[in-house]
Amino acid sequence: MPLFTIHGRDTRELATRRRVVVSEGPSDKVRVRSEGLRVVDGGAAISAVYEDELRRTDDGWRIARHAIHVK
């Protein structure tokens, strides 16, 4: 049984990101930090912090490092 219906599709999880902060790094790098919240089956909430490092390449921006810290 689905918990939520989003854009006409049933799902058992709901996720969101907030407080997105983008900081310049050296040369062609930026750091992105955001907080996330996910509500899972049973109504439990999981909070996490995402820390990403992006690098500019000839093909555009790419994720060079991705870390998730669950609270």
C-alpha cells in the first residue's frame, strides 16, 4: 500500500533536500552542502547531510566526490 502519491505515481517514500549551500573552491571546483529528509514506510524520518564536490570538465560540471552523513 503506498504512503504517498506524487505526480500521479504511488510511492512508499518521500524525500526532500533543503538548505543548499554552494561555496567556491580552488580553480574549477565548487562544494555543495545540503540537508535531506526522507520519510519511509511506517512514518519514520531519516535526516542526512550531503557533501558534494563538483569539478568543471570539458563536458560540463561533474560530481567528483559525494558523501552522505546520516544523523
